[in-house]
Amino acid sequence: MVKNFDDLQQVGKENVDLALKSMSALSKGSQAIAVEVADYSKKAFEDSTAALEKLFGVKSLDKAIEVQTEYAKAAYEGFVSKASKIGELYADLAKETYKPFETLMAKAK
């Protein structure tokens, strides 16, 4: 426990340091997630534009259905892949944000 002013000051400094480490991890993780979402959005837009251009060039209904099916399959697979990656980033974000407080909880026991 806190016995004098110096101990209180040290505890306060440690708590501020833990909070800063946690905020730093939160910032880095949020930034990584934002980059992934922006990359996915850009790629999805480019892919949909390319599929639309390809669709405008077809001459038959069968070919149009084939182009649309290929695009839908690729878009779904891309979405699932990116969603998994972003899910992992959120899990890592939670772990890294909480990590500085693990030592605090260990001291409290």
C-alpha cells in the first residue's frame, strides 16, 4: 500500500505510464484497422468497376451471367478474407490495449 507521499507519487506515475502505453497500443491498432478497411474499400471499388466495364462489353446473356457470377464469387471471397483479417486485428488490439494493465492487476493481488 501507499505509506508516504513518495510512494503515492510513484504509484501515480506508474498508472499514468500504463495508461499511456495502453493508449499507444490503441492508437496503433486503430490505425492498422483503418488502413485495412481503406485498402479493402479501394480494392472493392476497383474490382467492381472492372467487372462493370467487362459487363458492358459482353454480347450475350450467358456471358453476362458468367461475368456477374465470377465477380460475385471474387467479391464474396475477398470480403470473407478481409473480414477475417480485420477480426484478427481487433483481437490483437484488445490484447495489446489490456497488456499494460496485466502488471497492475498482478501487483494488486
